[in-house]
Amino acid sequence: MKTIKSIMKGKDFGVGEIKRVDDRTAHNMVGPVWQYVSKSEWKESKRKTRSTEQVTEQVTEQVEKKPYKKGQKFEKTKK
């Protein structure tokens, strides 16, 4: 497995996008559009995206919850 990073924008990917691909695919892709990068750079980019996803999930969960008090009717929220 090799790690490659896009240098130019394409129709299926943006500039700076990092992918993990097998050796043959990487050898064919590397050139004017893609370049080799270290695996640690790929790991860092994955950690950043996961941490931002977790933060947005926590915020939406807190907003959707409403306290239920005894004697009140349950109101369904429209989505």
C-alpha cells in the first residue's frame, strides 16, 4: 500500500486529497496530478476529519433532546 496526494484538481477529487492505494495503482497514478506522501501525513488527515465529525454529532444530539416533564404530552418533532 502506498499513500498519494493530489497536486491538481480533478472532477472526482480536490487539491490536497490524500488516498491509500495498492502499489500498482499508485505507480500508474503518480505523475503530474499525484505525488507520493508519507503514511503519517495520511494518518493526521484522517484524525482531523474524525475529530470534527465527532464534535458535530455531539452538538446535534444535544440540540434534539428536550426535557419531558410529568403531566405534559409528548410532542413529535418534524424533520
